[in-house]
Amino acid sequence: MYLKEELERRGVPALLKFEDGREVTADNWEERRLELVDILSREEYGYMPDEKFKVSAAEAAKPARDCAGKAVTERLTLTVSGSKGDFSFPLLICTPAKKPGSKCPLVLLINFRPDFPDKYLPAEEIIDRGVGVAMIYYNDIALDKNEWESGIAGIYPRPEYSWSKITMWAWAASRCMDYFETRNDIDFERIGVAGHSRLGKTALWCGANDTRFKYVFANNSGCSGDAITRCKRGETVEIIYRAFPFWFVPKYNEYAGREQDMPFDQHFVVAASAPRVVVCGAAEEDIWADPESQYLSCCAASQAWELLGEKGLIGVDRYPEPGDIFTKGKLGFFMRPHAHYFSRYDWNRYLDRLLI
Ligand code: GCU
């Protein structure tokens, strides 16, 4: 394990031990993985409604040729039906113009804006790599505010449902996956979920809950995302909960200033997608997120892949430097120069991994 002494110094909880003290083995990994999801649901992000939803899609506009004719963009309305009623939200899908019968890999971006393309979504570059991209706008699911009336939050409200906005956004990505499964032009072995910052946290949580996403791309997700919380620089549990209590369940706040008491740390959310592919992207100047702590959590999470005989993090036994790209294993990390942003550089690192 890389940076073992630093992980010990920080007192990061063991990944490969059950809550009841049993050892985790390759054979019982799935049981442990589900336990990780349960711990994180209970302590941090909340639970998704426990029921089966039905999903249907309707055209919101005629499909349009895009990117100089290299792509087709579809604007859909997805309707999710559950025990509490129907809920609809827009879903955009842009796929390479292709021969009938062929399938493309697809990345679903949970985005900050409804715009397409968007500064965080360089559609033409993605299409030119032969990859399709889908997008949902997170405020269409539930507003990024401390209110519980909008969107899905109004239909499955707290406290009847113990969830959070991060969980609602992740839940919506899974409903998109329900729809993708009905199509015959997508390569199901290569569907990824991506997000930046608060939506990078969401992408990690989505991957943990939904094994149909074979790739998880968490960009600059930092505090309560991919960064180890214990002894972290920049944002802390206290700061994030004070500013964004609605991203979490109230229990998370019990750890404000008491990170050492958490029965988990953020390597759990990274490892909860093992042995699928996870790539965590950090940025040199993003001290708020804390690239060192982001790397540390990959160092710790890698044990899950290794336990399963997979290549986890293929990195170095030191803190990362700008320009380091460790994306050859199934758990990847890279550190881009400059600031907090979802740049083309980041997209290309994720696509490089998707297209290996
Ligand atoms: C704030 C917050 C971060 C979050 C970021 C974002 O800075 O403190 O935790 O990642 O917003 O989502 O842009």
C-alpha cells in the first residue's frame, strides 16, 4: 500500500475488515462492498428509496445532427414512475453518427448547467474520440438548496425518506441507466458516470450504489468525495456541513471536529465501486479539495482491487506532483496543473481510461 505510514498516522479505518471484525476476503468482497454502501448511507449520504422504478422516455425535440454532422443529439424527457407518483426530468444524449447496429461507449455527466455544450462538457472532442455523452442538469432533479419541496425531494420527502441531495442526484443517474438499458446502440460494458466537485462526490456515490456503471469519473471531488477526511487540509466536515447541510444526512454533522470518531473515511466510497474502474482527478491548486488527501484515499482504496487480483492504483509512494497521471490500473488518479475546474485535460484522462 502506498503512503502506508501516512495512512496509519491519520488513523484511517481498515477497509478489509467487516464491522463485526471478520476479515474481508476475495470471496466475501461483495458482502463487504454492500456493507460499505450501507455505512455511507447511514452516516453520510442517506438511503435511496427502496423500490423498483419504471422509466419511460419521450422526445422533447426532434433528434438533431450536431458537431458538423458527426453526432446526433437527442433531447428527451425521462419519466420515472414509482409508488409515490411520476417524476420527469430532461435527459440529453449526444452519440457519434454511426452505422446502424453499432454500439458506442457512453459517459453520463451530472452537470451544473443545462447548457449543451457546456464549459464542462466539450461534446465535439468527446464525439471525436468515438464516445457518446449524456447529460442531466442536477437542479432538474432537486434544487441545490436547503429546501425539500422541489423535484424528487417533494415526492419522496425527508424525513420520511432518509436521503440527501447528493443521493437524489445519484439516484437520477441510475434512472438514466434504466433507460440506457432499453437502447441497443450503447455498449453496456462501457458506460461511465462523471461529475465535477459536488457532482464528483455524486458520481462516486452513484458508482457505489449502481454496479451497472462500469466507469466512475470523479473530478476534483475533494471533501466528502475522494479525499481522506482525517487531517485533511482545506474543507472539513464542520465547514461543508455548515454550508451544505442538505448534501448529507444530519448524522454526518456529528463528526464535525470529531473526524477521528468516524467509523469510515472516504476511501470507502472509492472502494465501493471495486473492481470496476474508478478514476479520481485532482488539481494542483485545489487546496480546498486537498490533492494529497485525494491521493491518499486512492492509496487506501486500492487494497480492494488488489484483494480481488486486479490492478488497483499503479502510482508512486509519495504525494503526487502536477502532471502525474496514474491511470493504468482499474483505480486511477491524476493531478492536473492549475485550479479547480472540469477541463478538457481532465476529460481526456477519463476517456483515455475508458478507451484502453
Ligand atoms: C464548494 C464546496 C465543495 C464543492 C464545491 C463545488 O466549494 O465547499 O465541497 O466541491 O463547492 O461543488 O463546486
